[in-house]
Amino acid sequence: MWDYIIYGSAVSAGFLFIFNNYCKNIMKSSCLDYCKKNRKSSCLDYCKNKYGWGLFKIYAVNKRRCLAINSRFKCQFTKPKLHDNILFIKDGLRKENVRIHENTKLIKDIIERNEYNLVLYRTISKHVGIEYDIIRLCEKDINSILTLKDDEDFVFDYSESNCAIINPVLQIENIKGVDNTDSNIVADATADSDECKSENDNNSNCSESSNDSSKNREVYELMLERDNYLIVGNKIFDFPFIKWFLREQYTKNIEDDQEYNIFCFDGNINQFSIDQTQCFIIEDKTITPISTIVEKEKIEEDPEEEESKKVIEKAKSWSYFTW
């Protein structure tokens, strides 16, 4: 109960304060000048075009700050027992959750079984309101664990990024007929059906839009406030990560061939959009979208390129003798 009261009051106070200053300093002067020079009827269109994007940016930043304040209040009243651990995840499910201290032998045995496609190292964060700093272990990090002695503990050195990911939203495309009772589903079929009713003369257009209306969209907000994923070198929002993240937050399972899109903003309110074939690499001051398919293609093409180079070298060597 208190969580909702604190969150609601913080959101209301913060939004009113920022919106009031925005109106006073910017909107007042420019709107008056425009209305004097133009008709009053076009003033509303001017405000929508000029300030609509600005108001959305205020909403996004204010929401992020209020969620951070709310999580800090929760940490003051409820302090969970945390410990450094490693999560081994397979197809979105936690296979193993092992504490770091004095469990190196067990961790090495799990790695040798190779029953995972996502490994996360969670260490207690130093920031108030954040539980863990989460580091995604790559193949190099995992191999370094295998070189340790059974009684030797390990700690990964990492650095936090100065970038930000604001309002990440996942949008899943679903085909009609699939049972989706989640409240987050946003159906676009009603708008398409209304357009068909108004355009009775164009039967072909209606048939096309009816096919489009067979698709629904599920929209999920990816909450990153509890843990810190902004670690330099981290790879996030690829398919194994999203499959695990949705299970953790919404108990939602997505298929391997599921199509989806992720939309978000960085700290400078630059918009990013990726699909199921892409992910983000966290850098020192920014996030960089990359393709996960390109990496697989390079691995597959490298042996062929080496063989072609050998053939060319042999042909050159034989050409000297024929000359």
C-alpha cells in the first residue's frame, strides 16, 4: 500500500514541477509570438508539432527518476539478503544458481556439462536502490574459470558505463488464434475493421486489411531499475537474454522463431530500435546495436575463406613452373 502512495506522490510532484517550468520558460513566449503572427486556429497544431515530442521526453525521464526513488524507499524498509552468485540459464530457465564463495569446483563441473546458453555473474551493487551489478560472462571469462584451482575463489574486474537506457519496450507480433489473455496485449484489429466498413467500395483493400488484423501485438515494459546491467562490455537484449528476462518479470515464454522489436532511448533521448536478430553492446558512454546473425556468418565463412586462400596460393606456385 505504501509503495503505491509513495510512487504516486513522487510521480505527481515531479511531473507538475518539471511541466510547470517547461511551460513558463519555453512554451509561453514562443506560443504568444506565433499566435500574434498567425491565426488562432493554427495555434493548437503548432503546439502539438513543436511540444509533443518535448512533453514525451519529460514523461520518460521523470518516470525513470520516480522509479529510482521508489526502489530506494523499498531498500530502506526491506533489505534482502544478497550474495555474489552465478546464474546458469538454458532456454530462459534457471538451471543453476551457485554462490561464488568456496564453490569453484561445483562451478567448473557445471561449465563442463555445457547445459546453458546464458551465464550471468551477479555481484552486490554499491549503489543505493540497486541489488546487483550483473555481468554477462563471455566465452573468455568462462574459460578463465576453468583455469582456477578448486579451492580458489575468483572476482571479475568490471567498470560501470555512463550511458542510460530509458523506457525499453518489447513489442511481440502474434498471430490471431493464439491464446493471449495478458492485459498488455494491444490489438490493432479494431482500427482496421472500422476502415473497411467505411470503404465498402474497395473490396480488395478490405481483404488486405483483414489479413493484417489477424495479428495482435503484445507490449511489455522491460524494467531495468532493480539491477544494473550497464556494465562496459555487456551484451543485452539478444534472444537468450530476452527469453530469460520475460520469464523472470512476466512468466512469459516466447518461441525460438518469435518475431519482436525493442524500442528504447539513451541518456540523450536518441531513439533505438532492434529486432530479434540484434542486440546492444554496452560501451563507456553509449549503447551500440549489433547484429547477432553477422557473428554466426563470419564464423561459418572463415574456414571457406582459408581454403580459398590456400587454393589461390597453390595456383600461384604452379604458375611459376608453367611459365
